[in-house]
Amino acid sequence: MIRTLIATVALLIAAPGAAWAEMSAVRIGEILEDSGYAVSEFGSGMVAVTVGDQIVLVGTEGPDADISYIAYIAGLTDENVSLEFLNEFNNSIKFGRVYFDDDGDVVVQYDRNSAGGVTEENVLDDFELFLDLVSVFLSEVADRDIA
């Protein structure tokens, strides 16, 4: 499953886009909402997208307005997940990352370098890829009976 995810990332990165543009959090929210996702504002430069029982934060940041996809994984902290497990997972996916935040919560994050712009298709594809990344991570957690 991880190899399929890596192959999908490679295809998405190489895929040509129709119209490149700078992407604001508001526009990202519109794209995701038009695709059927439940979207709400979440502070400046960020939207919250509810997918099942997971909330994904999507926002733009930095001088190039890179797009970040972030999910805090409920019930997983540095008390029940080891740093070794996170390192093994990060080494196996080669994109995105899973880490502990300052409070010890487990966070999954994927960033799109958007220097030069991104297409609306990129935003939707990246979001769906991110959901796959979260799903793969949760499967690995379940396989190891961590939570």
C-alpha cells in the first residue's frame, strides 16, 4: 500500500496543470467544498475540512504561500506511540511526515511547494492524497495494535 501511495505522489507531481495560480485558503476551501467536503474557516489563512471523524486543516503559509495539509490524530500521543515507530513510518513514505507537536500529540502533515502556483486539480489531488496518507498511517497503527 505504501508503494502505491508513493507512485501516486510521483504521478501527481509530474502531472501538467491547466491553469497555474496563487492559491488562498479561501479558494482552497471553495475547491474542496465544491468537491463535496464540509469546510469551515479556521483562523487566518486556514480552513478546517471534516472528513468522517477526522478534521484536516489546510492553509497557506510563507513567502511562496506553500499549502499545508495537517491532521491531528485523536487518541495518539507520545505516551502510546514511539518515536521509533514514527521514524520508521516517515522513512517508508518519503513524502509527508508524522511527528509529535509541542503537546505530544501525533500530527500528520503534507506540504505542497506552490512557488509558481498550483492548479485547482493539484489542490484536490493533494487533499485526497493526504487523506490516503492518513489512512495508511492509521492502518499501520492498527496493524501494530498501538492505540
